Amino acid sequence: MNRKKLIEQIRQKKTFLCVGLDPDVDKLPKHILEEEDPIFEFNREIIDATADYCIAFKPNTAFYEAYGLSGIGSLERTLKYIKTNYPDHFLIADAKRGDIGNTSAMYAKAFFKRLNADAITVAPYMGSDSVKPFLGFENKWAIVLGLTSNEGSDDFQQLKINNEELYLNVIRTCASWGTNENMMFVVGATKAKMMDDIRKIIPNHFLLVPGVGTQGGSIEEVCKNGLTKDIGIIVNVSRSIIYAGNGKDFAIKAAEEAKKIAEQMKTYLN
């Protein structure tokens, strides 16, 4: 999906919500466990219930890899289901890959060619040859880890080097390798106040913003500091949507939560 179409989808649907598909078998409704492929069936119902309120889906690959071949099969079925039934939704593979060039090239081939994802999250700390292989695919995106919400982000990302925080240096350098047509950056919602400094470096790039909901991030703060004339943000919400209910009506509860968040987003787009 190219940048123009992504922006059009956001403006048309009046939402910039991404639903994170992070299925944990221990948290799935009991009746779903009776299905042949419970992870896929759970995802399918969540996808169908929330599609009207979001513009993107983001499966975190760890939640599939943990279950071996069956989990990978569930991931492939999920991605194919989205592409077949909701082709206008932006599809992010949250894989956080980052390795030397020839390995990154194979990761890119796996997620862009085999799994047909629109974007993949990438860890940049091995340098340019861990990011650039993801940038050579038409209408595909590398979403680079910029400033994350987790507590441990303070360990390295906010260290000062030459009187500047490392994450700002990383974002500036990575931005020089691509464009705002093929690169986004992850910036955690709990770090929203730091978006002002980030926007001085990348005023027009999209930001993928996790951390709203269970992790405590605020949509208001994210919009205040991150919105651009082209919207420029995609806010991911996972647990507070997909686990909003745990009974047979879990998909209805997920839809209600997604709708509530989308309606809040609409006020900022207006």
C-alpha cells in the first residue's frame, strides 16, 4: 500500500486505529479452544468485528512462533484472510527483524513476498545493512524502532551522545536511508511528549504508536504532539480490544472497544 492510499483510507474512515492481533492461547475464550485452529478462528472473529473501526491490523509474530508450525500456519491463514477480505487495510507484520544484509534480505522476502505484508517492524541497531534490504520493495514499508514505550528503553535509547539522545540520532540517520514513502518509525504512546523533538527531524513521516490502552498511553497526548497535515500517525491497540471480553460475545466486546477508540480519534481528525 502506498502513502497516498493509506492517507485516503484514514480520511475516508475517520480513524487511524490499528488493531494488534496478539493471540495468547491461555487468554482465549474457552469455546474457541474447541476449534481446529483456535488462534485463526479467534483472529477471524476479531478482524470481522473491528474492521469497520480500524485501518490496519498488526499481528505480532512472536504470538504465533511460540506455537511452532501450527502457529506459523495460523499466522499465514490470518494474513491471507485479511488480504482476501479486507484488501484496503494496511497489514503490518510486527516481527522486529534486524540482522546483517543477506539475512535481512531473506526476512524481507519472507514477509513481503511470501506473506504479502505491507510493512514490517525493523530493529536498526546493526546499522544500514539491517534496514536497507527492506526498502527495495514497491509500496512496502520498513517501520523502524525509534523510541519505544517499554521501561527498558531508558537503558540505551535515551543515552546522550554529543549532547543528543541516541534515539534522535538513530531516527535522523535511518530517515536518510529511505523516504516518507517507504519508512515509518515506532514511537511509544507513553513517550508522546518527546514527539515534538522527533517531528523536528521527521516532520512528514508516519509514526506507528503502540502503548495506548493497557500500557497507559493517551490518544490525546499522541494527537497533540504527533499529528501532521497528512495525519502522520497510526495508533496500535492490542490487548484492551482483543481481550475486552472473554465469553461467546468476545468479538462484540472487541468491536465496542474499537468503536469507542475510533470515535475518539474522529474528534481529532475533525
